[in-house]
Amino acid sequence: MEKRYKLIVAVLFLTAVLFGCSFQSEEEAVNDAEKSAEAVFNSNKTAEANHEMDGFSLYLPDRMEVKETGKNNVILKDGDQTYIVFHNSLEGAASQLGYKTAKTESALLLESFKDDNKFGYIRIRSHDEEDNYELQVGLGGVKITTYTTKDQLDNDSKALMKVARSISTSNPTTVTNIKDEF
């Protein structure tokens, strides 16, 4: 009986340790999402566009599908999760307009990324529901917004930055380019 008791205690202890290690704090989740978005932003790899829209093309991960399209908007779905893509074709990859708009609201995180050719950002805001967050990723004239969980912040930030980069890099028409044509 004593061996059984020790075995039960040992199993409970290991379960508690493993279960406790699998929880990520909000701060860690937000930090990881920021690092992932920045890594995709700075990556030399650009996801090739695999979907044509009216006026622009974009890369979509296999799990996402187009539900609705407009001139500047695309609604994407992944199961129950909705993603809203806004594309302002008059803003180039270096535009900071979306970022300036994102700065007007309070956020857990608002970080920007910049290189010689493009400007991007990530914004994370807490949502009314516990463990839900509004995630917005932008690059130039592209911004993508979704509601996600703490556990999905990292994966979603990567995926959304890949989508934003694909739109921004595959659609070079900007106000500057249009002006140069005349």
C-alpha cells in the first residue's frame, strides 16, 4: 500500500510540474509574438502569392480560406477564426499610415519594424473575453486584424506577417509609382 501511495504522489507531482511548465504568461506570449512578427518582417524569404484577388495577390497559409472580397478588403477564415485584411494600394511598403492609426488606441504591445524598403508593426490589445486578444499586423498599406488566444498569438503573428509581406511585395503600385508614370 505504501508503494502505491508513493507512486500516486510521484505521478501527481510530475503531472503538476509538467502542467505548470506548459502555461505561458501573457507577457511571454506577447513577447514571443513580437519576436516572431519581427523575424518574418526581417526574413529574406518572401512567401509567394498563391491567391489572386481583384487588384492584388496574396499568400494564404493552407488552413485559411477566402470568405469574402472587396476592392480593398478580404475576409479570411480558419475554422471559427476570422481575419480581416485591408489593403490600401495607394500606400507603399514603407508607409506608416496604419501604424500611426494603431497608435491612437491603448495596447499591450505596439512595436514597429523598419528597413530601407519597408515599415511594419504589430499591435496586441486585450479583449473583453479572458485569454482573448486582438492582434493586428501591418506592413506599409496592408493591415490584418484578428482575435486570437494567448496560445495562438505567436503562430498568428507569424502567419499574418507572411500574408502582409506577400501583398506588400507583390503589389508595387503606390502613390509614388503612379506619380512617376505621369
